[in-house]
Amino acid sequence: MKHHNVYSEIFDPYHNETQVNGCLEDDIIDIYSNIKIGLLLYEQGHSSEAVWEWKFGFEVHWGEHATSAIRALHSLIYKLGGDIIEREY
């Protein structure tokens, strides 16, 4: 069974066109970890701080992971074959 956890991408196509490797597992963990901070704040009644955390994190960290993961998952599903996930998992 071939796993598709690691993918290639251009991290910053406007400033550095060097190809790098991304990792779906790392992307999902980073997105979850960053969003969880805001969720904990929100649950404690600090909605303004939660929104600030989500916005700041999206701009500087987890937004990159989210867009990269979406691109990789889209490629897995629609470019490598729509049934690839069912066949392998």
C-alpha cells in the first residue's frame, strides 16, 4: 500500500520558487493545534481573543498548512484518481 502523506509544492511562488516537501499529517496536526487555542479561549468566554488567535494564526502559520493540504488532497482525489482513498485506506 502506497501512502500519500508527503507531497511536493512551491512554498512561496513569488519570493522563492524552490520546490519543498509538505506533509499532510503535519499540516493537519498544525491546523488542529492552532485552531484549538482559539477554541479553548472561546469556550472560556474570551471570544475576541479567540478570533484574534484564529486570524493571526491563519495569517502567519496554519493558513499555509490549510491551503497546502487542500491542494494536496484535491490532487489525490481528482488528479490521481477519484477512488484512490477507497482503494488504499
